Amino acid sequence: MTSDFEAQLRAVSLRVTRPRLAVLAALRDHPHVDTEQVIALVRAEHPTVSHQAVYDVLRALTDAGLVRRIQPAGANARYESRVGDNHHHVVCRTCGAIADVDCTVGHPPCLTASDDHGYVIDEAEVVFWGTCPDCAAERSSHDSPARKASR
């Protein structure tokens, strides 16, 4: 996989460096992580990589289009390596977990603005909000009839 990352970096005229490869690997294996989580993942494998280096790498990879930065309302910025397909996200209101949601209708941007105000629209960003399965199960176990009867 490292050779794939090297090819991706070279394709956007970025030098291949250990921190860049480590960040790409972290995001491949752990999508939707925030900056602190990326730092922890990178430093677990490469303890000498500085916090600033990870911040710089995230910015360079985002600017080059190899990484996407998302920031659901009220949440820290998150990063993912899935780019270029105009997918959306579903966010759990309880724990903050995020999952990808593919475009469901037609071709990107998969939504049509009621008034485009003359813009040439090429992307739509949609965030679905709800409760993830784990939190819903937890809530159900707290609200179960047996639990209520025992109170």
C-alpha cells in the first residue's frame, strides 16, 4: 500500500515523506478522525513525528485534494481519505460517530438547488443526523420495560 501512497503524493507533486505516508495510512485505516487522533495514530508508529508536522501534513494533503476535511456543526474537524466522489455523512447526535453515505440519486452533486443564483454547482454537502446503532441499543436497554419495573 505504501507504493500506492507514494504514487498519490507524486501525482499531486508532493514529496514522499515518512509523515505524509503515516498520515495517509492512518486515515485509510481510521476514517473520520480528528487532528488529535491522527497525531496519536501517527506517533504510535513514528514517535519522533512532531505535532506540527502532522498539522502541516494534514493541511498539505487537504490542499492537494488527497484528504477531505469535514466539520459537522458543533464538532471538531475530521479528516478522511475518501475524496472526489461527493459522498455525504451521517453523524450520531449522542456519541459523534460518523459514517459515509453515498449519493443516493443521480450524478454529483446529487441534489438540485431550488435557486442556484447563477452559480455552477459541482458539489452538495449533506449531513444526516441521528442516533447510531450502538447508542440506540444503549438507550433501549436503559428504557426497557424490565428496567423501568425495577425502579
